[in-house]
Amino acid sequence: MYNYVSAAEAISLINSGDRIFFHGSACTPNYLIEELAQHAHRLRDVEIVSITVQGNVPIAQPEYKDSFYINSLFVSTPVREAVNSERGDFVPVFLSEIPNLFRRGYLPLDVALITVSPPDKHGYCSLGTSVDVARSAVDSAKIIIAQVNPKMPRTHGDAMVHVQRIHKMVWHESELLTVDYGSKVGPEELKIGGIIAGMIDDRSTLQMGIGTIPDAVLSCLHNHKDLGVHTEMLSDGIVDLVDKDIITNKYKGTHLNRTITSFAFGTKKLYDYIDDNPSFSFMDVAHVNNPTVIKKNKKLVAINSAIEVDLTGQVCADSIGTLQFSGIGGQMDFIRGASLSEDGKPIIAITSRTKKGLPRIVPYLKQGAGVVTTRGHIHWVVTEYGAVNLYGQNMRQRAKSLIEIAHPDDREMLDKFCFERFKDHAI
């Protein structure tokens, strides 16, 4: 019924000088990307824009530097080395505003490479696990090339794409890329999860960022009641809470009775659960992450992580010094939205030290590090040693509060800097 073509025929539509969008996370169209690499000999100066691409992305390798340039909107492992070299760069932008870059012509798209579910009886495919910025890319790009994967969950909300909108469809069945955050949760993360769970009231609405701490928090919420979810991403921890009717979405300020997200990244358990599940709505991230939408939810608890926090409350969440590690993402969208929510709690949750034993609460950020959440936006900071609210505190008070929840072996060092700056000891 539908005309499927080879990957080579589909990729032949791409020309030198094009700007191409890659679908991300579990929707990364790796089969099409691998075919694109085979066309490098005829292509020059092709710009790639994307968020969180995963799996095999050969065009990010040095041998393709004359053909492809990686202009990342949120850096992930397959493109990190390229972005931090002459072969790429990073665009600092809030996740909620990326759709504007496409729709308003700041980054006009020639081609979008996406992964979709097979068309239904009405001719509609689904963008599956990642609607996020892909919705705007599909709406804006001149040419749409789709990798059609029968294993892609069919999600509801803003995910629908009619086959008439797609210029070339390539059938390719493959397992979805997965990540198991729950298996990586350690004792520090569990302790943080317990502390944050104690800060969450019944009938709160939750946003969870990326990583192990959000899953640790979810694992500690099994005695709560009538929670809601309005978040940019979902991971596996949500499934049991929905099954046990702990997440009901009955008392949110908007989108009642539905779990709102823009993408999901987890294991097959999560993908099977969201497949054709009308209680989950996958929406354009310009809407999900809009602070004016977020704030409509009372008791909005936003849980996000960081690389380091300095003693004045500046949060670096996207870089290690000048090395671009990830991106701004949706952290500020939800920090701001939660702070405007009635009884909301914006939370930065971090282990006191990295896996390598380096402090995360530091006198000052590394030289060249980016500030994602400013000290004017910061509220709660949580480590395994406790929770402090910096909102309304002066600089000296903030330093003392943060030293209280730093790793015990780092407190003397931090106190020394506190005294040098403020002429006042914290301990």
C-alpha cells in the first residue's frame, strides 16, 4: 500500500550545503545515518543539528570532517568529541526555545531524518518516543525522510505525522536503543531520593530530569497519593507508580488525567508501557517546557541535576570547564516554572562528590564552565547530606548553607574559601 524505498534512494535527496535534523534518543535513525556516511564522497559542508543522538553516528568521526559539521543543540556521547573539536560546535539554548529556531528561520532545515512507527489505517505514523523538538523539525523541514520501525511505540499527543508529509520512507526493523538508569542508582542517590521524597506533598506534580537521581526519587514515592506528572522526559521509574495508581494526574493545574512529556528514554519495559497508551501525551517541547504552562500546576516539584554548584549558588549543568558535555536542556525552563508555581519547589539534586571523588560543591566554577541556572534562579539544593533553600539568602548565608550539605571531607576546604571571600567561617 505504501511505497518504501531503499536507504540509498532516500539519502540521495540530500545535497551539499544542506542543514539536516537528526531525530534523537531512542528515535535516532541510525540506519539512515549509516547510509548518509556512505554518501560522504559526494557531499560537502552538510550541517547536522540534533539533540541527544544515540547509538552509532559514524559521520561524527574525523574522516568525515570535509562532509559533515555537527552543530549540536544538546550534546550526547556519539558527538561529544566532534562538538569539542573543529568539526562541530554547540548552540546554547533553552530546550523550550529550540522549536523557535526551526519555525522562525534562525536554523532553517532542508532535511529531517526521523524514525516513526508504521502508518495506521488513516495514514498516520507516530514520532514515537521522542516528540520533543522533532515535532517542529517535521513541521519546518523542506524534506522529510523517515526510517519506519515496527518496534517503535505508537504514542499519542503531538506525535502524528501523515505519510503525505513524508517524502521518502525506508522500512527498517530494529530494537530500540535503551538505557537503564535504575540499575545505576547507588546508595548516595537513594539517600537523595529519600530526602526529596520527604519534600514532596501528596497531589504534587513532578518533573524529572535526566539521570539516576530522578529514578531514585521515583523509587521512594510508593507511599504518596495522587501525584501528577508534567515533565520533559520519562524513564522507567514512572511505570510502577502509574500501575499502582500513585500517579493519577487528578490534581494538576492543566492537562488533567494525563501524564505529559515530550520524550521517553529507558528500557523495553517503558517502551511497551507507553505504546498506544492514551494516558500518556507526548507533546511539542515548546509547550511542555513553557514556564507559563508549567506554573499552572500547583505544587510543581522540578528535580534536576548538575555537574557542580559554586558557593554563591551558580549551577553548571552542561560543561566541564570549556569541555561541552551536554546542554542547557530544560533545566531553566522547569526551575523557573516551578518557582512560579503555587507551593512549587525547584530542586537541584547532586551527589556531594563525583564517581571519581571530586567535589560537586565548589568555591567557584571551573574556568570556562557555563552557568545554566543562575544564582538568581536557584532555590533548593539537595545532596545525600541534606537539603537547603538558598532563595532569599545573601552570598555569605548561601556559602554557609551549601557547606553544610557538602561532603564532610570537603567542608574544611570550602570553609577556607568562605573565610577568604567573606571574612567569616562557616564551620
